[in-house]
Amino acid sequence: MEELETPSTYQQLRTDILEGNIEPESKLSIGVLAERYGSSAAPVREALSRLAAEGLVTRRGQRGYWAAPIDADEFVEVSRLREMLEVDAFRQSIRLGDLDWEAAIAGARHRELAVRAQTGALDADQILARTRENRRFHMALISACPSQWQLRFISTLYDQSERFRRLALNQAPTNEPAGKDEHEALMQAAFDRDEKTATELLRLHIRNSNDKVMKALFS
């Protein structure tokens, strides 16, 4: 059996920040992180430097590193850029997508529904499982976009916005409203190649999600 590759210190720290396991503005001690991830100091320093370049970590002169704070203006800007790029990538995918693209969406949708069926009352692990499948579905929708640069930018923006969303869910976990399934409507519009309806549904879906985050974190 093939062994799974152990995540790097960078990957583990990045995941912990994005998923809210490390709270915003927490002091990031190199020694503590090295012990946490079973690493030496050098990989931790490299991870902190990379994450600072991504905006997930801040450096305060000679005082060290902190997890980035949450800021309403930053969330609005990230959300605006994500919406612009993701809706455009979805439009291109509807025009260019083939049966493999449709199969990727259907597969992501199937996984999402299976995870929902397996999770009842939401605890931290179940929220994480659902948010991961949510990301998988969104990335499948835009996977036929031919621009790899655009897809990379969207992935980065999605991760940044999900950091805020995860913090909001940690504060007030909720189930999806009964009878309302925006992902199902998105998938059907995509399969129908109804570009206008599909892109508008995605735009509204992103905005609705962002509104919930704003209310939970900044109201």
C-alpha cells in the first residue's frame, strides 16, 4: 500500500490558520510551532515567511510573527475579487466544458451530499468536512476555465474568504435552510448550459454567503 505523504510544516500551519485552529492575532512562537508540528526551527521560519507573503501571517519588526487579524475591509475586498474572477471562470467553463467537466461537478456534488448525510448536529470536524466539500464543488464548477493563472488566483482568494467563513461558523454553526439548495440549482443550470442563469446564481450564492459572514463577524 502506498504511504501518504506527510504534510509539510508550511501546509500544516497554513491549514491551521485557514481552518481557525489558530485564532487571528495569535502570537506564533517558532519554538511552540516546531513542537506542535514535530519540526525543527528552520521549516517553521520558512513557513512563516511564506505565509506572511500570502497575508495569512504578519511580522511586527523584531517582535516576531502573529496570525493575521480579521478585518471587514479586507474581507470585502477579497470577496469582491473572488466574485469577479470566479463568475467569469464559471462563464468560460460553461462555454468550454465537456463531459469530463460535467462528471467532475456531478462527482463533487455526490460527495457533498454524502458528507451531509453522514453529519447530523454540527461539531468542529463536521463543519470542516462540509466546508472542504463546498470548496471541492466550487472548484469543479470552474475547472474548465483555460486560464491556470485565473484558477490559481481564485483558489487563493477562496482560501482567504474561507478563513473568515470558518471563523463565522465557529462562532455560530448552522445547518443549511431546509428546502434551499443553491448548489443543486447551480449544477442544473451549468448542465443546461444556461450561462446567464448559472452565472447570476453563482453571483448571488457568493454574496449570500458573504453577507452571513459579515453579520456573524462584524455586526
